[in-house]
Amino acid sequence: MSEEVSTGVQIRRALLEDAAAIASVLYESFAEYESSYTPEGFAVTVSTPEQVRDRLKAEPVWVALEEERIVGTVGATPKGEALYVRSMAVVPSLRGRRVGHRLMECVEEFAVSQGFRRMFLSTTPFLARAIKLYERCGFRRSPEGPHDLRGTPLFTMVKNLVSSD
């Protein structure tokens, strides 16, 4: 299933063969912020193709494509009654075209369809554009942890989901 976001951009579930391209998107998306992370925090944020491949085997991941090129990604990990949103990234050249918003909508649609009661994510205080996106998608800051990613400060954002019961 693929959905058009904006001219020429499609969203679909990721495939195992997308791992290297997803790792590349993660690196390209976070490279400008590397100096704000600890080296260990940055390494965990960007992920290797092998780490991405392992995630693809274990959990849902979506990609955004423009002319067959992966330009965005997001993943999700079940945590009890909640769905943890992770590895959200859009290449800098496509920011502002609602690619991130649509990726978040796909995760939420999945969460609701699977009966999750809430979604949550962790982000760093210096990712201002991402924080604004999450707020526009209905996420709110929470005091719950984690508060640290290998020495890089973090905070958690949550979104309660409406039950269809």
C-alpha cells in the first residue's frame, strides 16, 4: 500500500532491501546536529544498515520515496499498550513538504488499527523543527523518561489515542 503525500512522494512499508538507504537517510537527516550529540548518542541515532535490517525484521518501519529514492523514514516498537515511535527522519531537502507529517499519520493509523492506547517518542531539545512537527501531530511533553541518550539530553512526548470501542 502506497500513498501520495505531495507531488512525487509516496509512503510505503519498508523492505529488508531498504536498510542501507534508510541508514543513509538517518545520517543525512541528523548530520547537521552531530555536534549537539555525544559521539555515542549520535551513533545510536543514525544506525548502521545492519541495525536497520535487524529492526526491519522485528518491527514496522515506513519509508517516504521521491522518484524511487528513499527520502524519509519512521519506525515503531510495541511497548505494552503503547507504541514507541523511533528513528523519524526526513532528508533536509524535503523538509516543509509534509513528508514527516504523513509518516507520523501512517504510524498513528497503524497504532489505532493494532489497538494501542497511546504513542510516545523521545527527542532531543535541539531538534526544534521535529518538536514542532510532533506537537502539530498531537504529542505533548511528558515527565517520563528516558532523559538521556548516552550523554545526550532527551525528553519524552506522548499522544493518547482514541479507542474505537
